Amino acid sequence: MNQLWKSILAVLFPGGIIFLIAIGFLRPQGLPMWLQQPIAALPYIVLIFGLIFGWYFASSRMILSLLVLALADRALVLFPSTDADQAALSQTIVAITAFLVPLNLLAFSIFKEDSLTTLRGVLRVLLVLVQPFLLLWLCLPDQHDLASAFTWEYIPSLYMEWTPIPQPALFAFATALLLHFIRFALHRDPLEGGAIWALVAIFMAYHTSRYGWQATNFFMTGGLILFVTLLQSFYQRTYRDELTGIPGRLAYEEAIGQLGKRFSVAVISIDQLTQYANIHGKPVGEQILKLVAPRVHAACSDGQIFRTTGEELTVLFPGKSTTETLGTLETVRKTIEAISLFLRGRNRVWEKQRGTQKTGSRDQALPITLSIGVAEKVSDSATLTLVIKATYRALYEAKGAGGNVVKRGGAAIEPVRRPHAGSGRVVTSGEYGT
């Protein structure tokens, strides 16, 4: 249930929050007159900043998505549905653009991002830019039969009167949403969660136009959601370990600068990880680490956990002694000892939980235990380097004792260095520390 709740929150924030705010503020007469002019400028602001940051972060997906939204919005503005003389033309444009936009966003999600300066990047830009010309060609009277395919009815219209969006476009939206949900469940990428809510906003742009809502505002909302989730995704890739999802090296470097004068450091190692990786292959070891690290993170409520090396997790306890950390570390050890991992086939590791599927006859159990070393800074002269050395000595003692144990290291104290003969200078304590 805890994981389910986290998944729901990950989907809702920030895209869902932005969408709900847009529904509240962008409805007809939802804003006072003095705010309507600034709101009218927001689409241009979102477009400009989105393109700038998309270029800065080398996100062709962001740039192309904004380009598609801008082109779709201009098509609706140039051929409004309120003009009786252009009603048929407007209906065709709505049908075609509503069909193409979700498929474009889905394609940008599936295809690997490439710089727009590469050949593949240029080809993708050309494919986007050619679509307005394709739209104009389909709007010609001679292409009426071909354009009518975008308004076919597969389900009796009696059941589809709730929306003006043609059925082929509805199927395109449903397909794109389903695949984005699947991709989000597999990768937990904020951009996939943002794409879900961007599609919902784009759907509202087409669906609410007959009620007097401005489609431009919802295209802008979709672009804003993509922009914010791009920043969120960049933050996660920078500060979080890609494999485990917990904070990585850069976050660790920032955290150690804020430790203060008193702290403890723990290093956690999976006892069987190297053995399983040697026997079953590196992918099995990575899957075990990917499953174990979040469980350690959830159980270690008092500390800040990081993945700084390949097989080990580092925990910082600002302001705490080793005595104060032992209870938390014991909880972590017992939590991991209690989980049940199994190997199915050659390289699929899965965790059995209460009430879940039964193990197969060929499933191989993978018992997991932890060795944990912890040490503290007990004097002003001790450095972080000395504390970490004491922590690793405690970790090696834990492994030497057979694993599945927490060991506390000795006090990390900077030794007083003797001056070199003839140097005429006293070497101060901690001068060679880091």
C-alpha cells in the first residue's frame, strides 16, 4: 500500500496539481478583467522558456512537443469553429489535429532523444513541420474522402454525444494515455507522468471549446506541465542514482558540506551481492540492489542515505552518535533480512510479499543480509576521511564475523604528527585531513 500511495503521488505531482489549478483559473469568467491580459501572455512565456530550457537541457522531446502544441493551437485559432462559413473546414482541422497531437507526443516519448543538430534530429523537426502542409492538403475539396477517415464513427454516435472530438482522435488519445501510463509504471520518469497530464490538458482544449473555453489556455497548460516535469526529471537525473532512485554522488557531496561538528557515518553492504553477480551475472546483482536500496531508504528514517559506490550505500547521521544510530541500523538490517527474493529464469529477480503470487518450482531463493559499519566524529580534530576509514574498518569486521550484523567502529581521532627533523615547524593536528 505504501508503494501504491507513492506511485499515485508521483503521478499527481506536479502535473495533476497544475492541471487542477488551470481548471479553476482558466474557465470562462474565472478571472477578473485585470488578470485576463497577463494570462493571455502566458502561452508565449511558456513557449519561449520551454524552448530555451529544452535547448539548454538538450531535450529534443521538449522542443518538438512545444512545437507541435503551438502548431495545433494556431490551426484552431486561424480556423475557429464559431465561424459558420468555415464550419466544415474547422471540423476537419479539429479531427486531424486531435488525431495527430497525441500520436506525436507518444512518438517523442518512445524514440530515443537525439540532438536536433544530428541527422535524426533534423529529420524529426522536418516531420513535425511537414504536418501543417499535410493538414492543408487534406482540407482541399479533392481530398474530402481521405479527410473523412478522421471522422469515421466506429461506435454509434448515441454513445459519443458527450464530446465533440471525433472517434479516431479519441482512440488516439486513449492509446497514448495507456502507453504513457505503462511507460511511467516501468521507468518512473517524471516526463512520462507529465505527458499523461499534458494529454489530459490537450484533450480539454478540444473538448471544452464548444463551451466557450479558450483552447490556447489548455495548450499552454500542457506545455507548462511538460516544462515543469522536464525540470523535475533533470533534477532527479542529477541528484539521484539512476539504478536505485535514491540520492547519488552529487547529493552526497552537498550533504557532507552541511554535517556540522558532530555526526556519524554508516556504510551498508549486501553480503551476497558479489556472489550472486558472479554466479548469475551482473544484471541479477543490479536487480537485487535496485530492490534492496529503496527498502533500506524507507527503513532508515533518521539518516540520509546515498549510493556513492557500486555495491555500497552510505548513510549520514548529522548530530548523532553511533549509540543513537544503532537502533535505526538494526531496524534496517532486520528489514532486509526479512524480505524474500527469488530468481526466476536466468535473470529475473522478484520479491515475494504476503498475499502475492506463489513461488514456482524452478524459482531459486536468494537470501539477502546486510553488513553495516558505523563510526562517529568525537573530536574537533577528526576529519570526515578518518571517520569514513573507521566506518570501513567496522564494515570489514562485520563481514569477517559472517555478515548480517552491525559493527561500531572505534573513535576517529586525528593523530598528532611529529615535526620533520630540521623543519623547524610544528605540524598541527588535522593539517593533512580533508
